[in-house]
Amino acid sequence: SVPIPVELGGGIRDVDTIEGYLSLGIRWVILGTAAYRNPELVSTACREFPGRIIVGIDARDGQVAVEGWTEDTDLSVVELAKRYEEKGVSAVIYTDIHRDGMSMGPNVEGTGRLAEKISVPVIASGGISGIKDIEKILELSKYGVIGMITGRALYEGKLSLREALECVKKKRS
């Protein structure tokens, strides 16, 4: 048990798995490939677990990529996100896979464009490597970007969690 909300995603394909994770205290479950392949699962999950479902959209050049980034689709990020606006998803996590883990900065333009076109909150993911990147993403809050995910920069010590949290707190006050 940890004193912060936890989200979990990866390989989730059915309502029973979602229910199991939520019963363990997970705050949000992320549906990625399943959201693309099985829209009814998202609808059912949002009905059964309101406020607890996030759709994760991985993108390559603005198009949805699925199955761990191994399969490109003809569907745009915006088209997939719009499918779930009225279903009750809590948020959309948008990952630009060209930038994820590359420490080259987030796709600020793509993230902002998506957030402007949908009514669901957006969480930015991919490429966040320092305080300047965090500041850029925070500027998108006016469009509905509510958060960001970083990994590699923390693991490699390029970004301090304390400094990141202080930056967010300062910008939001």
C-alpha cells in the first residue's frame, strides 16, 4: 500500500481483470490496445467503474499504434479519443512513441492539438526529460492537459522528483 493514487495498464483485456486490479486499490486502469480493438470493453468498464478508466493512446506520426507499438493503424489519435468522449473515460494518456524514453522533449504541439479537440482531460507522456519540458506541458493546462508521465529521466537522475513537484506546485499556485 502506498499513500498516492496508482494507475495500472498493460495487457488488460477484460472486465474481470479490471475489477481485480481495482479491488486491490488501484485507482485507475489504463486500456490501450483493448480500447482500439474492443470499444465495447471501454463502454462496459466505464459504466461498471465510473471515474476509474483511462484510455492510453500510443501514436506514431499522429496515427494510433497498438500491440506494444508493433502495429500501426489507419486511425488518428483524435479519432480514437473522440470515440470515448461520451463513454465516461477519466482521461486519455497520449504517448508519442518517437519521443518515449528518448529524452528529446515531449510532443507539445501534438499533445496540445489533441487536448484542444476533445473534452476529456489529457495526460502527456513521452520525452519529458527536465524542468523545461514540465513547464512546457504545464502551459497546456489551458487546453485540458492535466498531467504528465516521465520515467527514464527520473531513473537516470536527469530529473529530480522533488524539483519536478516543486515546479508543478509553483506553476499551479
